[in-house]
Amino acid sequence: TAIIASLGANIAAKRVAGAHVAFNVIGTIICLVFLVPFTSLIQWFETTLHLSPEMTIAFAHGTFNITNTIIQFPFIGALAFLVTKLIPGEDEVVKYEPLYLDEHLIKQAPSIALGNAKKELLHLGGYADKAFSLSYDYIVQQNEKMAEKGHKTEEAINTIDDDLTRYLIRLSSEALSTKESEALTNILDSSRDLERIGDHAEALINLTDYLIRKKVEFSADALDELEDIYQKTAIFVKDALRSVEEDDQTLAAELEQRHEAIEKLEKKLRKTHISRLNKGECTPQAGVNFIDIISHYTRVADHAMNIAEKVQMEQI
């Protein structure tokens, strides 16, 4: 029953079902090994407590589960390891709350609170990067689960962005050095940029919904071009976040040239796609939507570049 209930569910639900089955199978084996003393114990309950047949069955069932739990309790870690090996994969859990924003530090240690705000910015960046990835996967695979994960990730982005903004506003009233105040302002600006990346990912998912409803299909060449500009943009976003995490001015400086390359690529793809339209290799509907998608990609690169520029100027 547990296995049937978990069909089509996420990794966590499947592991719960697997743990349930493993728990009962292991318990049954133990019970069979000690079947004679177990049976004697149940008969003792029946005789001593004057149990009806129905209550005897209930006591047998309860005794089995309680004993099984007591025996297996010390081995919960091993059971979890077994189930994880049997059902591999990454847990699809979106945490909607920030991880590093400790309100007590605002008054007690403002400098440490600012450092935690930077960590939270990177946490937010991870979700922005994930949302962007899911938006492309949805275009290619057109799997509704990708869209659902994308929407949930966007909710997490908005929640963390709001909490981080409130945290930084409260922190701004504390005694900070000039450099720390500048860093606070730039973390706040960068949070806006990451939130906008999430908005672009959401817009791309909604656009893909429209493409599916209207049964709009891209040519093989168009899909190859989308993959090309997406891959360059996705790596660009990851490197921008890495430059913040590692405080790498050299990497941030390199991103400036790569940003220009992405902009040039967008212009090139616009021209090649218009050429396909003129040749009748692509429908006008697909042509308009193709331009919309690559425009979102360049805007995402713009926001990532804004963050990298702050690293380059040692402002974050």
C-alpha cells in the first residue's frame, strides 16, 4: 500500500514508503526467528487478561510493532542509509525561509550580521540559478513537474528577498563603518538583481505554458541556438555568484568580456532567426517567441553582470 501511494511522488515520499516496507520486512524476519516465544507471549496475554479473539489479534499486532520499533530504533541511521541507496536521487525540498539571518546579531554584532547577510545573498543566488535552470528544462522537456518546481523556487526567491531586505534595512540603522555601509547597500542592490533573475525565470515558464497551449514548435536549428545562449548565460550566472563567494576580482573582470559576447550572440541569433522566417523555415509565432526567450537570457546576464561589477570594484 505504501509503495502504491508513493507512485509518481517525489524522492522524499518514495523513501518514506521504502523505509515503511523495510521496517516491516525486517520486523517480520525477526518475528519469524522468535515465533515460538512470540506466540507464547501472545497466549499469555490472552489467558491472563481474558482477551477475546479480536483483542488477542490487536495485542499481537501492537506487540509486533512496539517490539519492532524498540529493536530497530538504534539502527535508524543504517535504515536511512539503506533506503537512500535503494532510492537514489536528490531531495526536491524547497526551503522558503532564509538560513543565515540571525536577528539577535543586528544589535549585538552588526559586522557579523552583515557577513551573514552576504551568505544569505549567496543562498538566494542558488535559488535564482536553480529557477533559471528549471525554466530552460521546461522549454526543452515540457514536463509539468519542471514548471511546478520553478514556481515553488520563485516563491522561495521572493520570500528570502523580502526577509533579506527587511534585515538589511534594520541593520542599516546600526553603527557600521563607511565600507560596511557601502557593502550593505550593494548586497541590497544585488538581492534585487537576483530577484529579477527569478522573475525572468518565472516569465520563461509562463511563456512555455503559452507555447504548449498554442502548440508552437521551434525548428531544430532554433533549439540548438537556444541551448547555446542558455548554456553561456547559465555558466555566466554561476561564475558571477562564485566571484561573490570567493571575492574573486579577476573572475569578475573576465565576466565583462563574456557579458559583451552574450549580447553579441543575441544580436546574431536575432538575425539568423529572421533569416529562417524569411525562408519559411520557422512560423511567425515561433519567431516572435524565440526573440522573447533570448531577450530574457540577455536580461538575466545583465543582472548577473551588475553583481560581478560590484565584486570587481570591491564593493561587496
